[in-house]
Amino acid sequence: MEMNEPVVAVFSPSVKSLYSTAVLEMLHRRGVRVGLVVIRRMFTPSRVRQELRRDGFRLVRKAYKKLILRERTSAASGPSIRNAVSEQALGEGDLRRTCRRLDVPFMVVSDLNSDPVVDALRQLEVRCVVSTGGGLLREPLLEATGLGVLNCHMGILPQYRGMDVVEWAALYDDWGGIGLTTHLMDRGVDTGPILQIHPVPIAGTSTFTALRQRLHAEMPDQIVSAACGLLDGTIIPAPQKKSDGRQFFIIEPALHELAEAKLRAAAKSRA
Amino acid sequence: MPTLVVKEVDRSSEIVHFADEHQIIRSGSRTLTWERGQERWELPFPSAIAQRLLGRSRMARRALRWDKCNVVPAQDGNRLIVVLGGSVYEVDADAGTWRPTLALRQCRNVLHQSIARRGSTLVFGEYGANPERESVPVHCSRDDGRTWQPVFEFEPGSARHVHGVFWDPHTSTWWVSTGDFNGECHLQRLSETFEPLQRIGDGSQLYRTCFLWFTPTHVYWTMDSQLETTFAVRLDRSTGVVERLQAMPGPVWYAKALTDGVFLAATACESGPSVRGPFAHLYASGDAQTWHEVARFPHDGLPRRWFKAGVLGFADGEQSSTDFWMFGEALRGIEGQAWRCTLAQAPSPAHDPGLSASSRGLGLAQSAIVEASWPGSIADLEGQKPSFRRATIPGLVALTTSSDAVRRPWARALMRFIAVRKDQIRPRFMTRWPSQADREAAALVISVVLLQTSIRERDPRYLNAVYSLDAAKVLPRVRWSDRLGPALSLAPATRLAGHVRAVIASLEAETSEGTWR
């Protein structure tokens, strides 16, 4: 793909997102023209409120893990997005710096669905948005691009929609149900047309933390290859039926524990 | 495939002997209760002083077998035929008199449903320990229990005792099943006038049974053997070929054919190599060939020799799968109680043995809801779009016994509400039900609805929602202080909380052992 071909935008949940940085760098390396990076402000009252409503106390744990324990997870051996980023020299760990280096315009916003973002996408005639997080997107934004907004879901669609689907698949002993699915976003939760499915074998991975790190490490490559395929027409989105799958919600600690015990047993038998 | 729904729990009746749409005969605390239409009789057993004193204790009644008797309603007058303490009585309910009509040779009473009736003819065989293997008589009354004559005798050494006598309407013959040990288990066919016609079986455990079902082409039974693996069995009438159909986890003492073509069988939890685990299992079948486990009840742990094996029994009389009675002995949850039940059609957990324990727990939870006497009205929910905001306690109570089709959309809406509004569960409950008692009742009944759906649809998301309710502290805990009420009994809501928590615990255990797929 040559430069100056269709414009792509990248949505990022924060300036520190390694996933966003990796995606931006990989798109650039593959010659995709990124016309805009939209970064969501890390702390805004509405975001905290929204995420607190969604995650409850788990948000505190999540923030602690992400912000305080970042060094520790990065030091963990085995595949992780941090290791992937450092091995492949994918960006600096600060999205704004990467944008400046690659000469990609960026805007930092409180809400990805805000009018300035929609207007910018329309103005730039963005063909597709590669979303690396930042919350639910509303209809005006979803309709502001030619091809749509891509998302890489950490689960196999259409069976496993929603939250904590790695754990839910394990609870079902559905080891083929773990992986990544790149799809176009629509109004529903993970119900948009599917671009590609990438099952990930659990192999000897015996904890969800490690399994999620493995999946996370593969997400940039998956979403970038799907974006390229969508742009060059080699991947045709396959619509989902609502009845093809179920929406899952945050798993409670007791079931999480049972799922992890199942994962341990499965990993042991596969090791 | 069916699951058990408890409609009524009768804690005062140890046995329901007979029930149909006109009458019900129960016994408990050594008193017979007969209700027929608007009439009701209470008939205390004839008892010695020691029986009157000791008989007040269920434990004593259990240990001394003083709860046991057999009752058949007479066809004319207000009379009952009762087998009790080694005698057969004709009981005049109006006068309250017990007239002995027959002294039994070897036993105090017989197995439930083992007395056959054809018109005014009643027939039964003696069921005693018979250590000397004396001859075993079959008695007949041709005047509806007023007088008795021996009509057949199993020769000495040929049988320990008779398990049951059954009338075969297709060949107009009597069938008598015998037991217990090898060489003693046969099916003896007798003519209408009790002439011996045929002795079927080689005496092995295959022919040891307590109940027979007849079709024009086959005779079906379930084995009652604690010595060999129990099977559902079929005899081809034309060829005489006996076929083992399906293995069961223990000997079947009691079984029943319901009027709508459903068959029930209950395995007993006794001691022996064929008994797989400490449970009595309730099975249902639509054809007497393929059996599905509906519920299981664990033995209550008291020594079986003294305090009985764990047994589920059924009431005689015409009942359907939507309304039948069963009772339990030495089984946790149903010990010394009678339950009026229905079989709800639902995806069965029968193929996953683990999930049945949760189904049993749900049966107990439902019985606690019935006992709590919370009002139930599905009309509250009809025409309403399912949502937490529109749920009412009567509506939720009615949901627990409604069909899957009615319950499913409400369960889904409640589950989604709980999942999406996780941090608002408690405030929403407090707004919706300001009284703590109402709030606890609502949370418990919602939990039962969610657990039912979780089990029937094999979907752990509903179980997850129950955990969320618990985490939000709307689901009451079982408080030890609640156990200190009158007679140390638990309040209904507390008992329900205990059952709900037991179902959660068994689902947890089953999730570790089995799969939800």
C-alpha cells in the first residue's frame, strides 16, 4: 500500500497506551496513511464516573494494576504487549511523542464521541477508524467514516460478546473459544460485522493474567492486518446475527476463581 | 425433559397413602388423616401407652418403624382398609373404630402400593423378614376388606416375601413379585381366580422388583437389588425375552405410573454394592425405557440399620405429572415430609449428574417459598415489558413455578439489570422495596428465578448475577440467631436463604467438576 492512499484514524484510550502506540507504528510501517490520532484524556470526571459505573470497585484495582504495577507486569517473562513493543521498537510509550515523530496530527479529547472528533473525521474523509479502546462509540461517530470503526475484541465472536469473555470461555471449558476477533463496531456490544477471527491456543498458560498478556500482545498485529485487508478489499466484513451469540458481563470473583482452576487444569493437561 | 417443582410441603404427614382428585389419605404422628371433599376424619392409630408416649418422637417412630402402615380407601361407606402392626383393620371413619379383620403371619405391614385392587377385590402378599423361609401367603378380600382368605402360598424356601401384587388388565391376570436373594426372585402369574399360571424368572436379581408396568406387548419393571447393578427391565410377552434397558444408581423400591403416561421411579439409598453414592434419586420416564434423573436427595447420615435407608415413596391413586405426591424417609430435605409436586418440562440436567444436586436444592428452595406463604400472582407481570422496575414480589413468586417461556424473558431482564447496574443494585433495591423484609424476600425469590434459569438453560451468567446480588449485600445471610426461634426452627426467609446458598454451593462444586456446555 502506498502513502497518500485512504486515510485512517486511530482512537486511543490514553496517551500511555502501548496498544495504540504499537498500532500507530505498525500502520505507519505498512504504509497506511494515518490522518489523525484521537486520544482520550486519562482523567475526566465523566470518564471516571462512567468507568466506575461499569466496573465498580474493580476500576480501582484496574487502575492500580495499570498505573502502579506497570513496571512489574512489564518485567514478567513471556509474551506481553510491553515486550512486543520493546522487541520491535514500536514507539516510545507516549503516544503524543510517537505522533510527533511520525508527523501524525493528534487531538486530545474528553469524549471520543464529541462533535469536534466527528467533524474532524468527516473533514479528513477518513475511510476507517482503528479503535484501540476508549469506550462505547455512538452512532454519529460510527457513521462518520466510509468503512466504519474497527475493534479487536479479546474473544471469539459471535459466541463471546461483552466483558471477561476469556474467563467465560474457560468456565465453559471452551478452549477453542479463546482468541481475538477483529470486527466493525455498531450500536450493539460486539455485534458488528466480523473481519477476522484468530483463535489462540492456551498452550501451557495457566493464569488469566498471562493469557490476557499473550492475547494483548497479538492484538496490534491482528487489528492492523484486518485494517489493511479491509482497505484493500481482501477482507469482506461478515455480518453477525444477534442470535448467534450471547453477551457476557463482568465475571464475579467466585466464578473467576473456578474458571482459573479450569484453566490451570487445562494448561497442565496440555503442557 | 422434566424437572421437579414443589407445590406444597406437608411437614405433618410422614406418608401420603392415597391421593386422587377426590380424596387424600395421609398419616403422621401415628394418626391417619382422611380428607374427601368437604369431609375430614382424624383417626389415631390404636396404640399402647408406650407407643403413645414414645410415638410422639419422629426419631422413635423411625427407629421402631411405628410410622409404617398401609391404607386403601374402601369403595363403599366411610371405611378404610389399614395394614398396621401385623394386622389388617377395617376402619370405620365415622365411628372411629378399628376392627381387626386379619392377623398377618410374617410381617407388620407391606410395601406401599403393593396392594392390588380390582373392583371390590383386594389382594396382597406378606412382606416380612421370614428368616426361616416359611411359606409366604397371598391374601385376598372379595368384599372390599371386610373379610380375608389366603388364595395362594409360595412354598417354603421359594421366596423370602412378596414385594407386590399387580393386576394386568391386558391378560386379566394377577402378577406377584417376590424377593430377595438369588433363587427367591420371581414374577408369579396367577389367573383371575388365583390359579398358578406361570413363574417367570430364574430367581436371580434381574427379577427382583417392587413394581410392574403393563403394556399389551411388554411388561416393564425396575430392579430392586442392592446386590447387583439395578436396571430398568423389559419383558417381551410374546418371546419371553428379558432385556436390560438402563442402569440406575441404586435399587428401586417405589415407582408409580401417572395418568398422563409419565412414569416415576425412586432409587433407595441403602447399603450394598449396587448403591452408587449416598443419594436417593428420583427418575422420570415417558416410556419406562429411558429414564431421566429429576432430583436426588442425600441420606441424612443416621445409621441406616436403625434409622432406615433413604427412601422416596409415592402415594397410590390416580395422579398426573402436574400433580402428584411423594414422601421421604431418612433423606435430607424431605425426611418425614410429604411433597405435592409437579414435573415442569424443561431442558434436563439429567445427562450431567452433577447438576441434579442443584435441581434438588431448587426443589427445597421452592418448598421454602411455598412455606413462606408469600402471595404469588403472575397477573402482576402479564403484559408488562420485563424489567427490574416492573417486578413485584407476587409476580416474582409466581415466576418460580411458571413455565420456562414465561420465566425466561424476566430472568434475562433481571440478569442484565444486575450485570449492567452492578454498583446500583443495593440503592435500587432499597428504593423499590424500602422494607427490609420485602427486600430480602425479593432478593431471595429473584435468586431462585435466576438459579432456575441458570440450571435449565445451562447458563452460568444467571449464577453470576446471583453472586452480584450477594456482593451488593441484598441477599440475606443465614443468621445463627434465626435458629433460636420456636422449636429451633428457622424462619421461612432464613430457610430459603439457606437453600439458595446451598444451590449456589452445589453449582460451584458442579462447575469445578463438570461443564456448562
